Amino acid sequence: MFIPFRQGVVYAPANFLQLSGNAVSLQIAIPDMVIATVADGASNYLINERVPVTNAWSGPFAPGPQSYWLYWDIHPITGVRTFGHTLYEPVEGSTAPASPVDDQHWFDTNVNKMKVWNALSTRWISKIRVFAAKLEAGAVLISMSVNSPLFAGTQVGSLASTPINAGPIIFDEDGQAVKRSTGAFFTTEDVAVVGVASGSQVKLGSVVVSAVAESTIPAFTIVRFTGFNRVALATNFNMSETNVYGMIEVDAVPGDVVNVTTGGIITNPLWDWTSVGVNTSIYVDNTGELTTTPPAIPLIVGTVVDTRSIMLRPAILTLSSPSSVTNPVQYQDEGVDIGTPSVVTDVNFVGAGVTATYGAGTVTVTIPGIVDPTIFTYTATQAMLSTHARNVVEFDAAAGVNYSIPANATLPLPVGTTVVVSQIGVGQVTIDPAVGVTVRTPETLITRKQFAKVTLIKTATNTWDLEGNLEPV
């Protein structure tokens, strides 16, 4: 998983820690989870807590002047995760603390390792540790992130903008942690070269291909291969079931070299698939965003497997329920008896323009090619037109403009109509519904910034849904 920092809590639901009596428990409502990342030199490991742990930090803790700092620990040999605490506030920096006390924690930014002072041997000992929280005065749980009171965020300021791919440690069938030749643990993000596809790099469950970005591509979006080792943002308009596609986990601009994952599990701490549930199909909409709503060309690009994870998989064209064909045709071969003839009883193709004809002994099904959308460009406020349906409306304006949606009585577009609105200038675009028209969106009706794209979907006579890169509420 690509994360923007190396040491701290990546994601934590509200109230994931609970002080009960003299111990602290992990409170996780399945299928939610807690994700933390821990730096160990050049390596990084994810700690994924998926189930509640009663009295994870057993203390005993008591209210009073003493505070406690709670941490996760990964054993450097076994890779096993345990819980612990210290009585002394951890520090960070390139210089070791003067006159440290026993069990003083110091994150050494010279080597990016957590170290603990051992008074008996009078030396610093490296540990694989990351903190969960501070239990102030034995009574109040406080974040140790630079984003406090939020728990998510780096705990080491110098690593705040040090992105890295990190994954959980891999264990073999005997429960032993798998290690690399360097002594570092093997994770789901590590790659190995295998004897397939000319020595492709392979992650556990994912094939990774290097490519050059041909356009600006947001992190965790689907890309399509436009040529050898070249990718661009994929949308529902420019994909087909024969395209090879994958996902990148970092923001990219033209010319960037990116790793493209073409299959397997992908986790993003910012996703939340709780409302749709496991096994829900994932599609790409007209702006390149992931969606669970089947678009005009229903290519399934993945399946929800966890609240924050999907299984990326090859393209699949979703078919509607079978439609009966009048006067079914029997297959025969120039009068030669081929036994019981097959009978065409169902046509499963969907989409406007699909035709089927039949004659003596033959059935011909014609599916027209996918037509690229038309792009309409405006420099001032514009009302929606019938020609905008299933096309792109872009605004190249220096100041804010409106895109108005007339009532159905004025512009009777069919339910299911989609329109992509693109802000290519610095002027933001405001979606402006007419009286009687409802626009449903979890955010505002204003595009977020230059090059933002949003999609309007007509869901009822005078109701549109709006999704995409919008200003937050």
C-alpha cells in the first residue's frame, strides 16, 4: 500500500482505543480496521489490526501524575506483533538524548530506526516500534500524530513527506516470518522476479509493470495502456473489454515513471466500501473515478474484498438478463445432419444499437464500436443542451462560471443520461439547478480546482446525482 509517511498511524476509526479499568483495549468493529506503519531503516512494515483486542495494553495503568506511551512492537526475528508501553516520552532527532534513562525511546533520524536505551548494557538497542497513543495522567488517550487530535499522521516530523510502499509481513505455512537476503522481512509490497513474461516483477498476488504517465493521473485510479510502457487515465469512455489496464497508487504527471499494478489486492486507507458490502463490483465512471454504479459500458475492474481494499481483476462485460428471440433459428451445416440442432433462445448483449438478424442457418449479431465523446468548450456560463448527453462539457474561464440544469419540461433528457463537466481553466464551475431540479451530492456543487472533472447522472425526472472532484462541504 502506498502511504505518504513512514512512521505513525495510517488509519484509525473513531474511538479505536478504550481505557477500561487499568488496561487499554483495541476497539474495532468488524469489518473496520486500524493501520499503522513502522520504519526500520530502509524497510517499512504495516500493522493491520482487524479484530478487537481486549486489554491489548495491560498496564496496569492508574490515574495520577504518571503518563504512559503505548506502542506496537514487531519482534526483529519472529515478526510477531506485541503490545507494550513506556513511562518516558519518546523523542526524535539526529542526536541521541544526553543522559538517557532506562527504556528511553529515541527515533534516530540518521538511520530511521527506533532505538531504546538499555541501562544495563549502556547502549541503544534498535527496535521495530510505532506508538499508538499517549495515556496522559493514566486517564486520557491522546494522539501522538503531528495532526493531533487526529490519530492518523506521521509521528516523526522529518518523515512527514517521505512516501513509501509498505505491506504486512508475510508468514509461511509454519507461521515463520519470511525474510529477504538482507535480513529484512518480506512483505506483500516486495517484488520478486519470476520466469514468466520475460522476468516480470511480481508482488504476492499482483503483477507490477513500470510505465510512463502520458497525462495527469490521480493516485488510486485506473489507467489504460496506450502503448508499450505508456499509460493514461482510463474512463468509461475510452476503455473496452480488450484494453489492458491497471492501477497506480501515486499521483503522476506527464513523464513520471509509475508502477502499474495489473491485478491482485489493492488497499487505500481513504476508501470506505462499508455501505456497499463485500463482493460488490467496481466500475470506472466517465471521469475515471471508481464507482459501484454500473456505467453505460459496464466493465467490471474489481471487486470489494474489504472496507478499504479491492481485488483488481481483468475486464468483464456485464450482460443483462436474457431476452427471448422470436422464431428461434436452428443451426445446420449445408444440409448435413449434425444431430439435434442447437436453438438460439437468448441474446445477452446490452447497449444501444445492438442488432441481431437471422436467416437460413445463420445468426448475425452486430455491435457497433464505442464512439468517442464530443467535447464542448465554453468560456462563460452555459446551460445544459441535449447534445451534451453522454459527452464532455469543459469550461476554460478565468473566473467562476455556472453550468445550469434546466427542468425536465424544458430539456426532457432520458433517465440515465450522463454529462461530464470539466474545469480546464482557473475559474471554478458551479452546477446550477433550475427551480424544481434536485442535484444530490455528498459535497458542494462547485468543482475543486483547475482540471477537476465531475459527472452528472440523471436518476429521475428532475433529479441528478453529482460525483467527482468537488469542493468539500
